[in-house]
Amino acid sequence: MRKPVYQKMASAMEIPADLSERAVLVELTGQERLRVENYLGILEYTRERLLLQCRSCRLEVCGQHLVVESYAKEELTLCGRIEHVHYF
């Protein structure tokens, strides 16, 4: 299968896939802080569950006492006791 032009250009310029394809980036610090970049929107948010829509998947974070500490258009920081992270 042929690659789209933007993928060929990104590859030639050695741009990482997470930047060129706007892949979801997840940074987990210990069990108490999670940072997500390149998400599209919040689908569900409770103290036990956060469900995010990403470009190619959904991201579910489960735990206890979950609090969105900060969020912007494409970046979100979640604090609390994180017990489970699931992509589907």
C-alpha cells in the first residue's frame, strides 16, 4: 500500500510519527499523575473514570479520586489514584 504524501515528507524530514500524525501521547508519572496530549475531547468524566476521544482510539483511565488538574485544547493533566489505563 502506498504512503500518503504527508507521511513520505515527514519520513524524509525525520519528523517523529507522534508529531506528524498527531498520535495520542500519554505520560504517566507514578500512580498519581497522567498527562495526555493530542486528544480530541472528553466523553465522560467522574471521580472514578475519565474517557477521552483520541484521533484513532478512545482512552479510558480508571481510578479513585480522579481530578482534572488542568486542560487545554489538546493537553490534559489528571491527578488521583490511577489504577487502569486502557485503549480501545
